Amino acid sequence: MPEHYRRLAALLGALTALGPLGVDMYLPAFPAIGEALGASPAAIQRTLAAFLLGMAAGQLVYGPLSDRLGRRLPLFAGMGVYTLASIGCALAASAEALVWLRLAQALGGCVGVVVSRAVVRDLCDERGAVRMMSMLMLAMGAAPILAPMLGGWLLAALGWRAIFWFLAAYGGLAMLVMYHWLPESLPPERRRQDGFVAVMLVYLALLKDRRFLSNALAGALPMAGLFAYLVGSPHLLMQVHGLGPVEYGMAFGFNAFGLILASQVIARLVRRTAPAVLLPRALGLLALAGAGVVLAVAGGALLPLLAAFFLYLALMGSVLPLSSALAMAPMGRMAGSASALMGTIQFGAGALVGAVLGAFGGTSALAMGALIALAGLSGLVAHLGLRRPG
């Protein structure tokens, strides 16, 4: 593999990691944040729901901007917001303030997801995009492995606020690295010059495109199950099953290892089997894994629960690169908007999941398991239903 290809994957991986780091690193600190700010588990979970909502909403803005202004300018604007908001989170004095600051943090950080997918589409064909997306899954998988463990260590050594100081430092350093080494992938002659109405018409056209929706929903709906795991697992594993922050980080990291492993397997399989053939097979297995999660939750034993989580996350490592590459392949000059809409659906589903679990007080393991099972099944149903002609 050429050296410039590896460097591009590393740079885009660093951008993609903005979201996972913002979500996963502070999960072990949920009980400590609640105690320090005098807030309930549901109130602290709302800070995660706010982050997911910001990740969903902000992408709708950055997508058209990146199609109009190029990839770099919106990228640096968003990363600046992310860095400043991370500093604000480190200084937050109440759960309510943390909710709003987490929303701002996500409104900046979501630019990494939009721009990384758009750059892949700018530079790669369909099969090349699957391989590049699979390499980005290394960052998406490594962040969940390392972030909770690092968050647990920072929590134990320096307290929960150190986690957000770390995120601020990461954002600032990433801006510096991208400035020097990430090239502009969208030359001026390929940029759109749309106004607001035209942008809305682009989104409407994407929503009417059965091929795009079939593949976008194939990744977005199962992603809701991943977010249900993120929102519900701190209470379930730490307060119900008694894992400490570092133990939780290790369990979380082991599950995320499955995501990395499957993403690399799918990168090899796509060399001899078309992505459109592989995706429905992976979705079928994912639906079965979702059913396994709800059964393991109902059973109440820790080891089967961890095994079920591992299988679901591993299969997400196959589904996400396949669905992303297939959805983005025909987009051309609409790549930024398509990436934004796909991300909005993904993180919007995550915010909805957070709200649903919050309605149960943030402590219902069975509700979490049912949402994961429903998410896995719905991705398969949407993909098969929408890909049929007419």
C-alpha cells in the first residue's frame, strides 16, 4: 500500500476519532460526574444525548459548506469550536451547563465525520472506498478501546475534569496536524455554488433516492443499537454488575476490538466479493446478534452479556464500511451533503435512543437490550425493502 495512502488514512482516522473520543472517554466517569455535580444518572446521560444530538444537527450544516467552500475551511472552523467547548466542559459547574457545552462540543466535532467521508469519496472508487473506510474503522475501533481505559486512568489520577482537558488538547493538536498535512481534496472547479433553497433540494433528492437510503439506513439504524450500548452500558456494567471504571474500560475495549477485527476482515473479503453482496449477509448476522443481546440481558449473567455485546459490535465493524461506501459511491458533487445526511440519520437515531433510555430513568437494562435488537433487525428490513425496484 502506498505511503501517501497510509498517511491519508491516518489523518482521516484522527478526524473520525473526534466523535468516538467525545463519547467514550468520559463514560467511566458517569458516576463521578453525577456525584460531583449533584446530578442523577438520567441527568448525566442527557449530556451524552446532547452530544449525539449535536453530532446529528451539525452535520447538516457542514456537509453543504464543505461542498461549497472545500473540505479544509469548514474543518478548521468546526475543530476550533470543538476545542473551545471541550475547555468549557472541563470548567462546567452544573449538569445543565455540561449538557449545553456537550451540545456545542458535538456541533464542532461532527465536522470530522463529514469531511473524512467526503474526502474518501473525492479520492477513491467504490472498492477503494470500502478499503479506506475499513482503515478508518481502525480509528473508530481503537478509540473505544483506548478512550475508556484512558478516561478511567485520568479519572483515578486527576479527576473527571482532566478528561475534557485531554479532549481540548487533542482538538488543538489535530487542528495543527491537519493544517500542515491534510490536502484540499475538492478543487474550486468541482465545488457547488448552491444557495439555501438549492441545498434543501439536494437533501430532498437524497431522501428520494432509494439506493442511497437503502445503504444509508443499513448503517444508520443498527448504529442506534451501538448508541443504546454506549448510553446504557455504564450503569449496567458498573452499577448492576459491579465493574470498576478501569474494569469497565477494559471490557468496553475488548468489545471494540471486535469492531476492528471485523472491519479488517471485510476489507479483505471485498477484494473478491462485491460490497452489494456482502452487506445483506452482514446485516442478517447483525440482526441475529441483536436478538442475542436481548436474551443475554434477560438472562442476567455477565459473561453471556459481554459475548453478545462483542458479536454486535464486531458485526457493526463489517456493516459500517460497506454501507458507507455503497451509499457514497454515486454521489459525485453531492458527497459532502450525502455524508452529512447519513451522519445526521446515524446520530439522530442515537439521540432518540438516549431520550428513550432517559425516559426509563437511564437504568433499564431490558429497554437497552430491546432497542439493540430492534436496531439490528430494522437495518436489515430497511435495506432489503428499499433496494427493491419501484
